[in-house]
Amino acid sequence: MTTLGVIGLGRIGAFHTETLSSLEGLDGLVVTDERPDVAAAVAAKHGVTAVDSVADLLSSGVDGVVVAAATPAHAELTLAAVERGIPTFCEKPIAATAAESARVAEVIARSGVPVQVGYQRRFDAAFAAAKRAVDSGALGTLHTVRSTTMDPAPPPMDYIKGSGGIFRDCAVHDFDVLRWITGQNAVEVYATGTVQGDPLFAEYGDVDTAAVVVTFDGGATGLVSAARYNARGYDCRLEVHGFHDSVAAGWDHGVPVRNTDPRFAAAEDFPQGPAHHFFMDRFTEAFRTELAAFVDVAKGAAIPGATVDDAVEVAWLAEAATESLRRHAPVRIEEVRR
């Protein structure tokens, strides 16, 4: 018998609860939220158990915990579960800053409790196939990896105000994919960005469109493109280029682009659509595979996805990109680590 707990039932927590409630190999699900009425409604919808508090959930005998609360609570909730020896899945990031992430990682490492971090692109079938192609050596020496994330519209400005900026909130997924695909560590980043939409982005020290060049220790160059305004749909793509071959992920019929080549621009040609609307419909199966993998982790399997150490490295990358944007200059990862 395997039972998991879900802490936090906002957009992603409710989505995870729905996914977990239909997974094979999971015998029970306990949920909680700081809003008891929300917890009761989600529990009733999916036929699971609601409890009144995090303490009640952690003492209920769950075999694993999914932390899906707001970002500022991730570190505290993850450590609370780890202190009880409960395997934990934490949505990114594990803490609000890179320095705090590193401190949390030290505590988790000493505990020996497995903690998986929610970077679901690793579990997408196309991204995973690209990774296998790289690892097989078929692409030869990697020279360029491009990762794109463009949202159809910005999140609420109240969220932007406390998100830490586009590199910490959005582009971290791209940073994780670049590290994972290349198998290399970043040594330097250069970031730039603009505000052409809501002026509150500038007021909050953020941008609505950004680009990052990442230099890796193995010689590969990473290129990240992130944007908050892409009304045609949610655009998430990856290109991996080597000396011998190139592969791409995300070029499916839901890619939100219009093909202007007159030879292939008819409705029945590529892409046929409809365009992906948001990350949850683009990565529905990836989230499902990721959470199924965590069920196995709760049963004693090794972590197949992003680890806490991976999350810390991504956090330093985001920190360096944020600092590079501020300085209008390249920033080495070792600088922000200090």
C-alpha cells in the first residue's frame, strides 16, 4: 500500500491531485491547503482524503509528499517532510534564492531522504528522445542547444511582483534542460531583455522578453529565449545541434507558429493545430510520467528526474542571469556562488 500527500491546492497542486488520483500503484491520497474549503472541494472531487493542516498530513502515515504550495513555502515544507524521513517531490524551486537553495540542499544531503524536484520537461517523450540521441553519441560534439519558453500571456502582476523575475520563475526550466541535455555545467551567462508590455514589469525590476547565452564547460553554447507575450499559444521547443546531426523537440502539430512557406501553409499541412494553450496541456503526459516516477521513489527507487543538486545548479544559473541583466555584462557562475 502506497499513500502520498499533496500540500498546496492552487493551480498546480489541484492539477497534480487530479493526476495522482488516477495513477496505478497509488493506493491513497491525502491533501491539505491553508484554505480548508478548497481542500474539502478538491478531496470531494477526486475521492481522496482532506486534512486540516500540514502537521496532520505529515503524521497521517503517508509514504511520500508532494509540495505544491507557493514558492516562499517550498523550503520550509520540504524540510518538514524530510525531518520526518518522508520522500518528497518539491515543485521548482526548492527555495526562493540560490543561496537558500544551497543551504536547504545541505540539510537534505545530511538526511539521506530522497527529494525529487519538479522539472517535468525531462519526462516529455520528445525531450527524452533528444536526450537519448545526445547520450548515444549520434550527434557528435555538441555545439549549440536552443531552448524556448513563451507564455501566451503574463501571469497576474501580483505574482510577477514576488516571482523573482523571468529567469528565476520561467527560464529555470530552460536552464535545467540545457544542463540535462548537454551533461555539462555552465560557467558563464550573458542575459538581456526588454519591456514592451505592462510597465509594471520594469517597476518590479523585471522584463517581459529575455534572451540568455550560456557558455558550458564542455564547449557547448546554450541559447535561451523567454517571453511573457505570445498570444498564439504556449511555445516550448528545444533544438540540439552537433557536428554530426541535429534533433528537435516541441515541433508537434500544437506548436504555436504560422508557417509562411506557401508550399506548406495550408490548413492540412504543418502545423495542423490547435496550438498548445498553456504548459499544463502541453505537458500533461510529462507530468503524469514524472509523478508516476515519484510514486516509485516513495517505494524506494532511485530518483530518475531532477535532484536537489540539479535544482541548486539551476538556481545559480538564474542568479547569474539576473545579475547579468542588471549589469549589462557577462557574469561567471563562480562570481554569484561567492
